[in-house]
Amino acid sequence: MRGAEFAVLVLVLGVAATTAFGVNVTYDHRALVIDGKRRVLVSGSIHYPRSTPEMWPDLIQKSKDGGLDVIETYVFWNLHEPVRNQFDFEGRKDLVKFAKLVGEAGLYAHIRIGPYVCAEWNYGGFPLWLHFVPGIQFRTDNEPFKAEMKRFTVKIVDMLKQENLYASQGGPIILSQIENEYGNIDSAYGSAAKTYINWAATMATSLDTGVPWVMCQQSDAPDPIINTCNGFYCDQFTPNSNKKPKMWTENWTGWFLSFGGAVPYRPVQDIAFAVARFYQRGGTFQNYYMYHGGTNFGRTTGGPFIATSYDYDAPLDEYGLVNQPKWGHLKDVHKAIKLCEEAMVATDPTISSLGSNLEASVYKTGSGLCAAFLANVGTQSDATVNFNGNSYQLPAWSVSILPDCKNVVLNTAKINSMTMVPRFVTQSSEDDIDSSKAFSSGWSWVNEPVGISTSNAFTKPGLLEQINTTADKSDYMWYSLSNSRELDVYFDSTEIKGDEPFLQDGSQTVLHVESLGHVLYTFVNGKFTASGKGNSGNAKVSVEVPVTLTPGRNTFDLLSLTVGLQNYGAFFEKRGAGVTGPVQLKGFKNGSSVDLSSQQWTYQIGLQGEQSGLNAGSSSVWVSEPNLPKKQPLIWYKTNFDAPAGNNPVAIDFTGMGKGEAWVNGQSIGRYWPAYIAPNSGCTNSCNYRGPYSSNKCLKNCGKPSQELYHVPRSWLQPRGNILVLFEEAGGDPTQISFATREVQSLCSRVSESHPLPVDMWSSDQKIGRKSGPTVSLECPSPNQVISSIKFASFGTPRGTCGSFSHGQCSSTRALSIVQKACIGSKSCSIGVSIGTFGDPCVGLTKSLAVEASCA
């Protein structure tokens, strides 16, 4: 491993190019060492299958522009080997193409092979066929599992080697990962866990990739594997050897969304604080999970109940647009840290206390290099500290970075970057027809039969667990029972005669069904009777509904659904789903009940429409009549549409629909479920970034659908004649859905006189600093846009946030005209925040400039 080499990056006419020669990649206690030079590196996660190949170059370039050095991705076993020994690396699955694009952009790559990945991905990335290998037990000292894990790992490593993608071959890959967060759950596996981890480490290093291997959350990772940290904060992490660098493989930039949950977000001031604290306390490699989250297309979500959107509140949003101010503020943080790199890699930090909750870290060398980080880890009070004979203001829960141990280049709580407020706009198609109207006509449909309808149905006694039966070939499985022997006996018994009055008019009873999850629909004698659903905390479903039986034949059809398979936890592969009982009829007039669980049930895996390929939209069975059925369960819908005009990212607004899956030109955009509403409580309009973050600290969208808008990649669309197919399970009105495009509604910035200079203007020469000051900068996101209007401008004590600014107790009367003159008609503008520009509307107070603008 220590003899690794990495491509020399050379500049040719200002463009980074990679030669065919490699240079050594090693590590010591301070950092990764590339070509004999320690490096401070900033990394970000982009999972290639959660976007499209057409999006990759732009995502990678925006990552580079945001200050990243490395792109990290998992490798998804079930995506590449859905059937044993049948591999797929085409389209969104083209790992090699993705890695090459990273290298062509002049960035490094970290390939996390796993092959267990978690990632809120279906079954944690494992293929379902693995579950059926005789004698297998996942992620432990089990020979069948180790043989399969090694076979896939070798397959990926050999493929990457053949394409010369490792550093030793002149490629971009400087790191690889084996296993994933095993230390979080390894105690459940007893002594076999240690044997397994040692085997995994030996297996990985034997593959001779020529680059270091890491294990995240594995405190006992054996040498030479580097153990790394995952979490919201990793400044207190220490590797298990003083010969290994301090590395952070997952800094969670937000959190994942679950169907039925509110939308999580994480304030950028807190992320910036966590990043600066990590580098302050000796860290040299940090990775954002996620930098671009993307979309869980198809049936790739895990959980269960993980939503189709995997936006993650990342610096690049689900659609590939910059998420401001998160992207811009972190870009400034990266620049500030890189100004300290030379001092940071030369020595270990000297850490000292400046008071209660106040800390200084200094990187100082004998040659005169000096960089310092000053931190206020208190959550309540701002502080003034004295350091090296100078006074510094430190807001609560913030870090100031001093590249020369004297002048502050950035404070993590003070944002110089602009804010962008995005919105989804219902779009018109190219011929200026409102897209919602385009969806409201020309619909055709096919009814999905209730119960057994395909020739591959089979009968078994008792109730079958769903995942073992379907092998995840479909979300759906029918459980069907008719003419139950016990029910016939019951009706024929002497206690209740078939000619009694209550049977002549229908026998009233209660159907009780218990399921391991995740969703259940019940039908009696062909009619829908009830539904139930689990949630991300408890997938189990219990349904109890009054039903009417008839003398003679009665049919019970239960449609059970999965919503992504478990992806985390010890022995997660043993977590079941489906109707495992009991299934009972209760509440007869004599107080007795009938248990149907052990009867001869008939099973059907999947839907008739799935087997006949309705999702492609080309079948001849579609019905086109004026009376479109609405608000009815189990219906396939199809329509044709033209792509929305322009180049902005596209989404479908599924308002009016219940739950199902959608396909555009035969490609699944994922499960939709706008009928699952988030709780009414727990959200906040403004989340205080001060203090430790957790996944439920900052939530929005309470009382609303967890997800209404679903990404349709532009590259999947043709200008005209696209086909949209929906399978609606619960009942909805397809005429209510519409297209929307993601656009920027407003640009905002708010900067005070106390803010540091923009990072790009920083200089250790204080005279230069005195000539300039804090600056508000605005820039339209698209190349062909200019600032068209100034919606608000105030210099003084403005209140509110972007989209709701208002004037405070004092405001310069000249602010609006000055900003309009500087900005309107330009793609970008910068205005100094000073009384020299605007006058002094309130002497003695620290003033701010707040601006909101729009682009056209």
C-alpha cells in the first residue's frame, strides 16, 4: 500500500491535465502524503446512480468551484450485480465513466467499495440473491459471505485497475474503503466480528491497489487500515494509532427524508463550525456526506420508508443547483483553511484555553509559519478574547480562522455568501399550453385486477413472509383466500345456521390483519375495505375493519407492499415484511372468531401490469374514454406530454395523487406518495444554529406531504411525445398533477460592518485591509441572466430574512438607489458595507446592509 503513486497534475495553458505517470500516495500521523507532500484535503460525496451521466460533469465542476479536492462515492453491489454473475455498468451505473470525469476535472477520488454501504439504499446495497446463498450470514466470520464479498470487491478493483484509475497508475483514486460503519453494530456479532474485520482488512490490502484503505467507525481497524470518523462533529475523534492521520469520512450536511416525516435541514453556520473545529484540532481530511444527494430513482430507496428525494440539504441540491448560502459559505471556509495549509501540515496544533468554552489552536513552525483557530464553543454568549496581544470578537458556537495568527480571514458564524431562494414554477410547454392542462386531457387507463390474475400464482398452507417469497422482484405481493374450510364449517355449524336473518342480509364481522409491513390494502369479495401503513420508526401494520360476508363463497385479497428494504443494523437482512398473521374474523354475534392464518392461501408476486410491461406505455390494452376513473385504487394511468420549455430542472407535482410509482419514457422516477403527511408539530421557521445538531433539531414542512415534487432528469425527456405512466395504488386524480421547473426566485445578502473581508480579498498586510471592508456580493446563477430589479435594500438595522426583509429602527435613505445603480443590468455586483458609501443613519450602532434582488 505504501508504494502507491498518484497522477502528477500539471498546468497546461491554465488547464489541469493528468499525465500517465504516477506519484506516491502514503500517509503519516498528520495527513495523506501525495508525491511526498502532506495535504489538507476537502472532499464531498456524490453518488453516481443518484444523478445521471449528463449531470455528472456539471456536478463535478460545481464541486471543484466550491473548493473540493476529492469526490467520494460508494459502489452499489445490487445495482451492478442484480443477478449473480450478471454485471451492469451502463448509464447511471457507469462507475468507470464517473471516476474518469472526476480525474479529468483535476480532482481526486475516494471509492468506498464496502460492499455494504448503508446509504439509505435498498438492502444496504446488498443484492437480494445473496440472502439465498446456502449457509450465509451477512457481515461476520462466515465463509459463504466472505467468498461473495471478496469476489465482488476483486471484480471492482480489477475493473478500476484495467482502466488505470488508481493513483499508482496515474488515475484519480487516492483512497478506497472496505466495510462501512461496522463498529456501530459489531458487538452483536460477538468474537466473530473481530475475526471478520481482520479478514476484510487483509483481503483488501492484498488487492494491491497502491493506495491507502480506510474503515469508517471502526476503532479496532488493523494496520495499515486507517480508521475514520462519521458524524455531525468529529473534532474530538482520535485515530487508533499515532501513525495514522485524523480523517472524517462523513460530515452529514443535513439528513435524509422519510415518507411521513418532516423535511430536515442543517444551518450552514453549524456545518462551518464543525468543519473548522475538525481542522483546528488536527484533522486534515474531511468529506461532506452529501455534497450532492440527488434522487432515489426506481426502487433504490432503503429504510424502509426513505423518500424518493435524497436532497439531504446538501451544498448542491437534488436538481444540481447550488444551495445558497450553504455552497458559498463553505467555499469561503475551504479557502480560509487552505490559506493555513502550509502551517497545518508542517506541525501538530498547540491547543490552549482562552477562558470558559474558549479555545485557541496554533500551528507554528520554527521557520516562521503560523496559523491559528480561535473557537467559542459556548452556545449562549458571544465573547471577546485576547490572543497574541490582540482582541477578537467570537460569536457563540463559532470559529475564527487567522492564517497569519493575527488577522481574521473568516468567522464561521458570519456569512459573506449570498442566499438564493428557489421556487418551483408551473411551466408552459413549447406551444404555450399550460402543462397542468396538458395532463388533464388525453389520459388512458388500465385497471389492475384485484387478487390473483397471473399464471404464476401458487398455493401454500399458511402465511408466507414477503421478502423471502418475492426476492424483492416487486414491491407487491397478493395474499388470496376464498371458500375457507373453517369459514364454511363455521357457517354450517349448529350455532349459526345459514338461514338465520343476519346471514340472509350479510354477516357483519371484523377482519383483523397483522403485517410486518410496510403497507397493506384489504379487499373482501373484490371490494376495497381498508388500508394501513407503517412508518420509519415502526414498519408494522395492523388493520381491523368491519366487513360483510355472504353465505357460501367469500374471498379475501390482501395486497402487501414494501417501501424499500432495511439498510442498517445488525442482522438487518433478517428483517421481514408482509402478512405473517394472524388474519382473523372477529366479532360474530356469538362472540367467537375464526383464524384464517393457517388456511391454503394463494400467492401472486407482483402485479399483472408489471408482468405485461404497462410501465413502458406501449401495450394495446389501454382504455381511452371520457369517463376517466378517479380516486379509485389499483389503476394504471398513461398520457403523452411535451417537455417544459427552457433548460431549468424539471419536476412533476403529484398533488392529488395517493401512492404509487411513475415512469417517464420507460424509466422510473421513483415511488411517489404525496398522501403521506408529515406531523403537524416539531418544525421551526428559524432554527438556532448554536449548539449540537441532531437529525430532528431543524425541521420544516410540518402538516404537509413529505414529498410532492419528483425530479425528472432533462436527459430523459424528448422535446415532444414523451410518455408518462403511473401506477396508482390508493386512489388519486391524475388530472391534478402538473409540471414545475426549479428556478431562483430571489438573491439576497446581509453583511454587517463587523464581518471580515471577503476571503478572496484577505491579506496579511493590515494596510490593504484598511483600504477595503466587508462587501455584499450578488450574482445571477445562470450565464444568460442579469439582475433585473432590487426588491429591497436597507443599510442600518434591517430585520427579517431573505424574502421577508424589513427596515429596522434606522435605515439610510440612499441605500435603494445606490444598490440599484450598482447592480441592475449586471450579472453580478459588489457593494462595500460602510458609512462612506451610505452615510451613517444611526451613529454608534453596528450597521448591516441587506439586499434582495431578482434576475431575468
